[in-house]
Amino acid sequence: MASKKLVIVESPAKARTIAQYLGDGYEVQASVGHIRDLIDTKNLPPELKKGSVGKFSVDVDNGFEPYYVVSDSKKKTVAELKRALKDADELYLATDEDREGEAIAWHLLEVLQPKVPVKRMVFHEITKDAIQRAEQNPRELDTALVDAQETRRILDRLYGFEVSPVLWRKVGPKLSAGRVQSAATRLVVDRERERLAFVSASYWDLVAEFTPADAESTFSARLVRVDGKRVATGGDFDDSGRLTADAVALDERSADTLVDALRSDAARFEVLKLETKPYSRRPSAPFTTSTLQQEASRKLRFSARVTMSLAQSLYENGYITYMRTDSTTLSQQAIDAARNQAVKLYGADSIPEKPRVYASKSKNAQEAHEAIRPSGDVFRTPAELSSQLRGDEFKLYDLIWKRTVASQMADAKGSTATVTIAADGGEGAQAEFTASGTVITFRGFQAAYEEGRDEVRNAEADDAKLPPLEQGQALALAELEAKGHETTPPPRYTEASLVKALEELGIGRPSTYASIISTIMDRGYVTSRGQALVPSWIAFSVVRLLEDHFSELVEYDFTAEMEDDLDKIADGETDRVEWLSQFYFGGGEHQGLREIVDNLGEIDAREVNSIRIDDGIILRVGQYGPYLEVVEEGSDTPRRVNVPEELAPDELTPAKARELIDAPVVGDRVLGVNPATGKTVVAKDGRYGPYVTELEPEPEAEVTDVDGLTVDAATGEVVEAKPKKKAAAKKTAAPKPRTASLFKDMDPATVDLETALQLLDLPRTVGADPESGEPITAQNGRYGPYLKKGTDSRSLESEAQIFTIELPAALEIFAQPKYGARRPSSALKEFDADPVSGKPIRVRDGRFGPYVTDGVTNATIPRGESVEAVDFDRAVQLLADKRAKGPAKPRTTRTTAAKRPAAKKR
């Protein structure tokens, strides 16, 4: 009987690609990510809920042993893997070669309990040669890497479960704190604080257009000195608007005076000095995880999550090497491939004599396989893959290919010329202008690729195009203009610059940056405005609470030191239990997390959620959003003013706050009287949005005084003098007024009485079903406009249809199936059957945005990830991740705490 070897990888796509390279005798199966995780604490067995395991599903009093379970959604996968293992003679664990992949392999080993030889198979690219080499050179499981990943998982559970509840109580529900996400949020908030505190400075300069004698061409130059003293530029001012350099700041008047003098007939201009320097620029290193995310954000406008999803697909299908790496190193075969391709495409002089070697700049560089590059010994050009790759995958491959080839190409060469022009305006008006221009004489790597750049503060003008000039040459003034400038605040973080900052500070791992950014956006801490990341006011409250009461946990250096410690655990230099014990219980001068939480004391929630904007104006972060609170003269109750949702924190200046406070109140606009009821109809602007309502008349309440006399509540006149046994007050319950929300395209400032009455009369009866006699109504709901007939409902395309749809059209809608055939266009994409459910996968547009479904499981496409970027493999992964979370109330699964390997090989 022929032997069979079982190979287990993470994803179905990876399994399919590897299977074609291994051939007969191998069965390749996918675990579809992790097969087990820490159990949800509410699903712990009752006997464990009150013990040391109960709070975290981690036994903090006994070596921080985690309590793992196989989720309900993974039981079928585990059963299939066990079934395949029964017929196998060997087991190869071929998960990714990083901490996460090593942990997945360990969990598989713990759950499957194989009785056959087990080998760890690792590779950094999925090509035939790489897979065959990996099969022939297996290694053993690296338990130190497993320790590091497990420590990270337990650390995040301890941090989140201890700190997040404090945020729920003092800031708001559904918030979370995390070892890296909190530091990332603080970075974005700190930058916004800098922008809030920023004071702009004004300065002026002069820009001239000069023409050489006997020439028609002009070139631009900028004023740099006046009477021998340097003219201040934006970089000479600090963030308080103060001039900090030895320079003169021109104001508008002095700039105009100088312009008048230099435009006079007496003014003379000549080339004072001409300097030429050689110019040389080296190519950037090949991509790491971090630099790939940064460059894809700058050049392709991809979010970090989309970039990693696309890179994962390219890797699993054999187009690029492993996409989670800190290394800028290329293997010798990759160097040869890049150099050969550069010569073929750009000529023999496009490469340097010796191959380039790059050193990693990452503070915590680890898991260093190789830089991200096209796979194989010979790179496939984008043109060669144009029929196989589409859309965003093609764009990302093109970026990786260009960067890799360019990294082995020659420097760009040229020269930079700087000309200084002496300007004599007569009557003591002496000035100097300069202009610089770079001429590229040899493009080198720039023929293939040039790196993008982040926003630069107070940037000066681009290089000028200079004509041939000589020292002492006379110039003619063609044009002269005085220009005013304002210094600019520090630019907000983009995803690219935030990833760069996190890496430079050593916070987190590059492979986690995509999920970190997604998390702080999903929590509402950060929103995107174009490419910029803007913090919410609730993020200010969260960061303030953490800074005041968990200061060490959000210190950038402390967070980076934790990464160093995790690296030491991965290297086998530090014991995981000792480190976790120090972190949680403390010791020596270090205060543990548990001690911090137990001794928090009283936290003033009102103070945490308050920010002073100006004298007498406080911004409060409330349950329904931010608002201004202002104390007005003669009133004991502060007035509240809602802050517009679209207003960024740095835009809420004291002047803007006054403007909001002084603005006329929108709402309470009387629209008229309802002729059917005689009640006044008004438009209002409420905390849930604009609406219309009928004002109920004051109730004619009767009040009995202490002497038993009944008086009219309005007039105070006695209406009855019947003695009563006991003095009491009769309260007539006021009827609840009718209200209706305005449609999205309606404005409370312009809505009329007729429209308001239509809204108040909703739901509108469209007619009766001729078969059942049931009334069909049109109305608006939480999820949009819809028709209703008994318990059956159908969505409408727009709110306007509520008023316009007639019975025949309504019957036609109900005649169609509720799902599928009724709205065939709702399937944005269709794929083959899901490997787990066996049902076709579709991408649809739902109430909360686009989602992936197989008809059984629905998985929302993460924010920032485009529908176009979702392919079959990504759809399968999203569904698998959703199944892994289990149902809303999963059954309690009893299992024993996981045992650690008996012996650890370093």
C-alpha cells in the first residue's frame, strides 16, 4: 500500500497552490486559520467561573495557563483533519513561518494528537522549487515562537479585560483598550492636540522671474536675504508662532516697499554666484511589510487592511514571497533575477557593478525571511501576468515588481546648480535671490520606480529650470510679486505615516498594523478624511483617562519595551510565565496591571469627558455625541449646543465655538395648524436628527389643595368645593404627541406643512391585497423605507416611494421572491461554492454595507476594504473568520486547560 503524507496549511487557496507542486502521495488540507482560541468567559464551565480562570479564561494563579476550546464552527474542520490523518503515514505542518503560523501549527498538534511522525515544513514563497526544498528540509516545531505568540495573546486578553471595563463605565459602552491600539490612538490624538495648540505665523517673501540678456526664457527665483540678513521662511517659526531663528520676518508693508524699490528704473540685477554640485540618489530598499503598506497607501490609496489582503492572495497563489517580514534582504537568486531583468529592460548600464545589500532599519526586526518580492528564480513582469491578475491585485504586484527591480539598479546621476542673484534697488535696497535646479543626466533606477513621499510642512517651491548662466551676467526683471504665507500645523497622520511612526517607535508588529488601524476606526476613535486620520472627541476622553490612570500602559517607550520582551521570549531568552507574572502582579519597583486597576480610586467621569475650549465654554463628550456647554448670564442651567459631526477637533477654535453658540437655533419652526386636529405643527432638530411634531395643548389638570378645594390649573379659580378625606393631587397624563423623522433629503428649515402632515400620517395605506384582503402600507423604518403586508415586508428603493408608490407596483414587488430573484442586481459579485458549506458565495450590499454570504453565514467586508479587492479566497477567509466567532450564544464547551509541550527545543 502506497504511503500518504498529510500536509496542513492555513487557507484553501494556499492548499490548492501547494497541492499542484507536491503531486501524488500527498493530501493537502486547510485549517482555515486557527482551529481554537481562548474560550469566551461566559461559556466557561460553571465550576471554573469563580476561580482564577474565570475572569480571563486564563489561570493567572497557576502559570497563566490558557483555557482553549475548538469553536463550534471549526469542529467540522477538525473532524475532517482527523479523518485525513487516520490514513496518513506522516504529517507535515506547513503553516506560515512566523509566530502566528507557529502557534497555528502547535494548536493543530495539540488537538490532532498524531500517532505518526510530524514534521514542520516552512517556505517563504509558493513555487515548485521552494515547496520541494521545504518538503526535503523539514524542521521541528519552534516552541519559543509558540511561547511568544501565546504570551502576546494572553497579554492582550489581560490588558483588554482589565482596562476596557473602566472605559465602559467612565466614557461609553462598546469601547476597548489594547496594548497597541491605545498607543496608536494616542499618537493620532497627540497630533490633533498639537494642531489645536498651534498658532499660525504670517510672513512674506518675494518671487521674481528673471530673463538673461539676449534670451527669451525666464526662470523663477525666491528672495533669501535683505541687506545681508536672511529672510525668514516657514521653518523658522515654532508652533507658537514665534520666530526662533536669526532671520528677518518680512511683513506686507516691508515686502511691498521692497517690491517698489526693485521695480524702479534704477534697479540692477546680476548673477552674483553660480555653484554646481554633483547629484546622486540611491534606490529604496525592497519592500518590508511596513514599507509596502506605506507605499500602497501613498501611491495606490489602499488602506493597510486592503494591502495585506491583496498581498496575502498574491502570496498564496504563488506570485510573491511571504508578505509578513521585516527583512530588506534579497536571496542571491532574487538579486540575480532583478539584475538580469533590469539589464534586459533598461540596458547593461542600468545596474551597478556589485549587487546592492540593504540593512534593516526596523527597531524590532524579527521574523526576517526575505524582503517582499516577485516569486521564483525569474521574475514575471506585470505585462506577462496581465491576463492572470486583475484590478487591485495587478496594481500591487506591479508596485512590488518595480520596487524589487529598482532596488538592484544603479544610482540616478545628475547635477544641481544653485544661482545667487544680487538685486540693487538703489537707496539702500539690497537683496539676494536664489534658485536651484537639478538636471538628471542618468536616470538609473528612476527608469523603473521612484518612491512616494509623505506630506511635508512649510515646503518650499520645487526645483527651477535654469538656463545657461555665468557669474557677473546681467539679468532683466520680468516679474516680481510679494507673497504672503501662513505657517502650517503638523500634518495629520495618514495610514502610511502612522504605520511609519509605529514602526519607528517599535510599537506593535508590522503584520498587525492593518488590524490595529481597522480596530481604532471600528471603535470610532479615528475616522478618515481623504487620506488624513482624524480623531474623534471620544478618543480624546479615552486617551485622557488612560494617561491619567494607566500612564505607563500608553507610554510609547513602555509599549515598545514589551515588544522587545516578546522578542526575547521568541528567542528563548526570557521565560513567559515570569514575564507575565511581572506584568500582571508586578514586583520590585514595577507596579503590576492588577494593582493599578485595584487602586484606581474614584475617577471623575465628568472631568474625563470635559475639554475646556474657552472661558465659560466646555466641550462635553456625551452619550449621544459631543456638545458645548456654556453658562449664560442670569441662568443657573448651562445651555447645550450640539457640535456638528463633520467638525474636526482642531477646527473647534474658541471663535468657532462662539459662532456655534451665537447661531440661531434651528428647529421649533412653526409650520402651521393641522386642520384635522387643530394642533400646531412644528419642525425641530433633535439629538436623533430633524423631525416634525404636533404640539399638544396644555392639559386641563385639576389640582386639589390642602383644604380640599379643587382649582383650575390654568386660572387658579375654584371650580369645586367638595370636601375630601385626604388632600391629594390629580394628575392627568398628557397624551404623547405624534412625531415623524424627516427624510434624508429634507431640511427642517424648508420643510412645509403639507409634507409634515404626510410624514405624521405615516404609515400610508397603499391599498388592499385583492387575494388576502390584507392592507399594504408604506413606511419608514430603522433600515430604510419598506412595504408591509401582515408579517411580510419588502424594501423600497427610496424614501420618496413611500408617498408615490401605488397598489399595482406594490403588488408586483410582493409577487417577487423576497431574496435572490427579486433583486438579482444585489449580488455585486458571485463565486464558486464555499469549501465548508458547499454553497455558492456572493457579495451583496446590505443595510450595514457590503458583505459576503454563502446563504448560511454572512460576513461584513471590513471598513476600508473595497468590494473590488474581494476575490474568492478573500471571501472564503471572511466567512471562515465569521464562523470562527461562533453564534451569538455558543454552547458551553468543556475541555481541559491546554498542556504545554514537555520539552522545549531552542
